[in-house]
Amino acid sequence: MTNMAETMEMHGRSPGVVLRSLVIGLTAFLTVVDLFATQAILPSLTRHYNVSPAEMGFAVNASTLGMAIAGLVVGFLSPHIDRRLGILLSLVLLAIPTTLLASAPDLTMFAILRVAQGLCMASAFALTLAYLGEQCSSMDAGSAFAAYITGNVASNLVGRLVSAAVADTLGLASNFYFFALLNLSGAVLVYFTVARVKPMHAMPTTQSPFAATIRHWRNPALRSAFAIGFCILFAFIGTFTFVNFVLVRAPLSLGRMDLGLVYFVFAPAVVTTLFAGRAAARFGTRPAIWGALSVAALGLPLMLSSRLPEVLAGMVLVGVGTFFAQACATAFVGQAAADNRGVASGTYLACYFLGGLIGSAVLGGLFDSFGWIACIAGVGVALALAALLTARLTLKTSAATPVEVALM
């Protein structure tokens, strides 16, 4: 098969462009497909381990802790890591905790294995973004990152559908074995498509990673962007983790397979997220994020309905809004960081995924203690806070760099 680097040179030949986009999108899909797929079987896992929804939700989302840690570490060490080898090892190692989840004896071990999954997923994720940024020309970067974005968003939809279907047909254990095979398939794909290249040093490393991190945190705009990322996944996790329990209870009372099919609500986001970069360029980052957060907020009251069509409509709006806002915020980080962009992106991803972990704990507690209305209110507070922080997203100087977007 033509490797990914070679296909990137076929700018004028549509078959090459299509092949490259398919390879990039599929690589993204196979890298993060484990992240949210388990949410489709949350009620079944809750019964299996005989725990509360909040406890199970926190264990499943413990993967975000691993992703936060790996985001920082890879951001710091990225200039010294061989891209191809790093991505390969991450995907091969990812299959190990995925397989062990099939026989996790208790919730503690389940959570530990999810953290390990997060470490591997985020490492492959960040290194693939670095590879694309280095191997794509500035003219071609947009389509390459768009393909990667689409693969990430599609993993939210297809991963949940596949997880529900496999668990419903073959049982919970078979679900994890199947996803371990997907992880190994990703490694095989990378082996044959990613060229052997050395990391590119776009600028001299005059600062230590720690000094660069402190400098980024002193930038009010970057600090606000980091907090916005935290709020976005806080809201996303709170919505799409605990809505599963609402959907299987009366009056909606969906079955396991029906619960998987519900996640076609992510299909519109696959399309709309591709326009985030254009919207930010045309209207500005702040209006684009405000508009996206408003769309997400409009979906919250619909999700309190006892009628399935209205709940699904609310889920569509929250998905479209949060994915769109995430794309705009991540792109802003790449523009606002004058140097050491790898460290800035790693810090953003760490805050983003930490928001998911804390969101699952805080909103899970609200859900268990006070119900779905309280959980939705907590999501609304997170969206409102993100909207307030967006007012501080201003660029002192323009940076003509490729947009590097990393999605859920």
C-alpha cells in the first residue's frame, strides 16, 4: 500500500487525495474508538459490577485521566519521539488493557485498565497529529486535519454502535476482545502507511518544557482556552454518560441494541465539525464558539422530556455544539501559542481530558443524589462558564500556522 507520506504528495491527483483522507480518517478512528464506545453498554456494566451509575460512570471515564497524563508527557517529549515507532507501540500496547477489561474482577481493576487505555490512546493520538503537522504542507494541512477530525467524530458514533451490537449478540467479554482486535488493526494500518521519518524541530528548544508551560499559563488567552477545553468535555461527559441511564429507564425503556442505535445522534456532528475552521476564520473564534455553545445549551431542556424524539433532538444539539466548540478552541491554542506549540497543545489536551474525569465524578454525584434534572443543570453551568471564558480569547499577534485540531 502507498504510505501516508507519499499519498500526501499527490495534491493534483484525486485518487491519491481520497486514499490519503481515508487512511488518515481510519487511523484516527482506530486510535480512539475505545474512548467512548464503552458508554453504550454502561447500564449493562453497572449491573455486572453491581455498582451505582456514578461509580460506573467514573470508572469508564477514568480513561480521560490517562489521556490527560499522556497529553502532557507526549507534548513535553514530542521532539525526541520517533513518530512511526511511537504510534505503533501505542496501538499495540493499547490492545493489552483492552483485552484484560474482558475479565476485570472488580471496579477498581476496571478503572485502572481504563487509565492504561487512555495513556496509550492519547500517545498515539498526539503523535499522529504531530506527524501530520510535520509531513503536510501548509496548503494541504487543512484537508489532512479535516480527515483526522472526521475519523475522531465518527469513532464516537460507530464505536458506540459496534459496542452495543457485539455486547448484545456475544456478551460483554466479547465486546472487549473485539475492540482489542481493532486496536491491532490500527497498528497494522500504521505499519503499512506511516513513513519512517525523524521528528522535525520547527524551532530551537531554548526553553525547558516546564518553563514553556509556565509561560503559556501566564498568557490570559491561553489560560482561558485551557479552561474552556475543561468545561467542554465536562459538559460532554456529563451529558452522554448519564443519559444512557435515562434512556433505559421508564418511560423511555430502551433495550441494549436500541441504546446503541441512539448514537446516530452524532452523525450530524461528523458533518458540521468540518466547517468549524471556516466559521472561525469568517466570523472570528469568539462568535463561532459562542454560537456553538448556544446550540448545545438549546439541547439541554429537550433532554428533560419524556418523549424519545425530543431527547434525541437534544442529544444532537449538544453533540453538534460541543464538537464544534472544541474544534474552534483547539485551533485557537495553535494560533495563540507563539512558540512551543507542542507543549501548549499537550497542556490543552490535559485540561480537556481532566475536565471529562472531573465531570464524570461531579455530575455523577448530582445524578445519583438529585437526579437527571440536577445533572443537566450542572452541564448548563459548565457551558455558561465556557461562554464567559470565551470573551478572553484574543490574539495579540497572528500566527500563520496550520490548524491542528484534536477532537473527542
